[in-house]
Amino acid sequence: MTTTTDAERAEGTLRERKKSQTRHAIHAAAVRLVDEQGLEQATVEQICRDADISSRTFFNYFPSKAAAALGLPDTMIDEAAAAGFRAADGLLVDALCDVFAATADVQAERVRMKELISRCPELMPALTQWMAGMREQVLALAEERAADAREAQLAMTLVMAAFSSIVHDREADDGRPMAERLRERVRDLMTVRAAKLH
């Protein structure tokens, strides 16, 4: 059995910290330049110069300047969240709410992202594309635990509808954890389905 030494652990931690700092520097430079010049005028070369990195390094962190400006994570589903989903008991939809929340529950970043998109709407296609990729990954994960592909699709669609509803509802951001708000919104959606006409 291989054991990890203290020196190896420290080196791994330092490497992760450097990666996080580089990612943050790229994101900060991209936000500033896109905000000042717009997406078309800002270039990857300018972002690299501001972040003091090479273009090769840039593309190790982000696929595009839009993704860098939005700070979109390269891994759409957190590994710990995926493991938690696989080990979870209870309702499929509730477990999917936890997965979705683990990826989307960065309050300050969400607020900044919405503000940046309102100023630079040309960033919206990058976010839409990222969301489509996330949807595919969440669906694949749901299919691991669902009775069949149809059940997985319906559960994921319900959670995504709840998430979209929360994102577009300014009053929904009341400080509670995203998973809790998602479950509540799912219940609200199901209640509306049962509502009678007056």
C-alpha cells in the first residue's frame, strides 16, 4: 500500500493553491476587460497579459474568454456531490437538488455573474452552452439511480425548472441553502400542477 508523506501532501496543497490563484487571476482579468471593452473587443492575449500567463495556460483553465469572464467551472458536477448522490437514500428529486445545489450554490459568484450578463448580454450564449453541458451530466448521473431513462429525464427536468424559477425570482434568494430552496420550489411546482381553475 502506498502512503502519502507530509511533504507530498504539502506539495499537493501548494499546487492546488497555485492553480486556484491562477484561475482567479484569469477570471478577474477577463471580467475587467470584458466589462470595459465588451466580449468582442477583449482578447485572450489581453487577458493573458493581465493575468501574467501564457495562452496555453489560459486554455488549460477555460475554453473561451466568455467562460473565463463568467468563471464557469470546468467540472460541472462536483465529485463529492456525485458521490453523495450515488450513496443517497430517499427521493431521486431530492438527491438531484443536492447535486444541482453543490454546483450552483456560490451566492456571491451568482450575483456577480448576473450583474455581468446584464451589462454584457453577449455572454449569455456561453452560459447557455455550459448549462446544456451540465444538464447532460446531471441526466447521466440521474440515470445511474433512476428506474429508467424516462424517470431520470423527468426528475432532472423538474429540478432544472425549479432552479430556473429561482434564478428568475429576485425574492427567492433569501439566504437559505440552494438545495433547501430547490426542494421547496419543486413542491411549489407540483402544487401548481394540482391547482384548479377558478
